[in-house]
Amino acid sequence: MTSPSPFSGRPAVEPALPRGEVVGTYETYTQAQQAVDRLVKADFSVQDVSIVGNDLKSVEHVTGRLTYAKAAGAGALSGLWLGVFFGVVLLLFSPASPNVFGVALAAMLIGAGFGMLFGLASYAATRRIRDFTSTRAVIASNYTLVVKPESSGRAQSILGSTPPAAPESPYPPTA
């Protein structure tokens, strides 16, 4: 779900479970997207469709071992970006002088140096607590396609699915 910008003119919407009937259950989000694409190609009113992820799980994939060298490199790269930002600001707002590029380069090197020091210090402080790198994601066990009751028959015929049994649908029908 995207958050509306304060400048977009759209009112903020309170998150709520969609109401309607389940017309399909899929193992992956990609499969659910493909089903919505089939509905779009059949000129189905997609404003009536919601993809709901069920049984959410947090999954962390370990990508490697963290060492002082990796912490220093990641910190230096992060600091370098900050130095690039300050260097560009100096280039834009400094009067034209032959030394501006030297100052910008110095800002990048100083940023990389401070970033490296910060990376080493933070790794030293957390050493033996977390000696690995990882990526995290929240995934669902399955994804259901929920549509408004008045549109469910058409959606099922487009998708070629049979309607699920009534007790299986955890989404209350719309009034």
C-alpha cells in the first residue's frame, strides 16, 4: 500500500481487510499478479480486486560472514556517498575558483574516512552479537484474490476457477 503524499490531494485511507469473495488462491505473489493481469485483459473492473497475503512470515536470509574488512568497506562506501553529496553542494554554491574540484574531492575522501571509522566502531560494539550479514523480507504463505460479490461470477469465469466453499472465505461479504 502506498501512502498518499500531502500534496496529492487524495485523502488518507484507513487500512482494512477487503470485503468480498475469494475467487482464487495462489502460492506466489507473481501468480496472483498474473491472475489480475488476466482480469485486466478481459476488461474486468480491477477496482473491485484485492490481493491478500495470508499467514505472513518474516524471513531472514544469511548472506555472509561480517568481518572488520567488510564493515570498514561498507562504512567507507556509505560515507563516500555523504561526501559526494557535500562535494556537489560545494560545487553548486561555491564561487568559481580553480580549487573547487579539490575541495569536492576532499569532501568525498573525508566522508569515506569518517564512514569507515563509524563502520568499524559500530562493528566493534556489536562484535560477537551479530557476526553475519543478511537480508530480511516479509512473505506470505499464500495469496488470495478477493473481489466484490457482484463481480465474483465474472471473475471466476475469466480465471477458469470454481468458487471456493463458503466456510473457506474468511472475508465478510459486503452489505
